[in-house]
Amino acid sequence: MTRGELRPDAAADDLVTTVAVSMMFARTVLMDLALDDEYVTQLIDRVVLPLYRPYAQVTSRRRGYTSPSQAS
């Protein structure tokens, strides 16, 4: 993902924030593991950034799905 590829509403997406915080909480509190650089990098690259992709990129991979922004 490069600069400018985020959905316009990405900054206001509380769900993505909740997912990331929940995963960090589970790792540290429930699993008693450290938040090391490797984990945080994987979390950002494999979870957070894909959730912020524009709807068009995500929906183009799913046949028959229409995102809210594409519905008329």
C-alpha cells in the first residue's frame, strides 16, 4: 500500500482501531507475550493495512458483493 491508497473514510474507522487494540491486548494480557517489533510489524502489514484498503480493491476479489459505497 502506498500513500493515497486509503479509503476516504479510513481515518474515522473505529473498527480497525478496535481490532488492532484487541489483538495487542490479547497478546499481552491473555497470552502473556511481549509486543515486540516483529509482532507489531506483522499486525500492521497483515491486519491493519488490509482493513484500510479501498472498497474497490477488496470487493473486486469477491464475486457478487457490493460495498456500501457502490450501492445505488
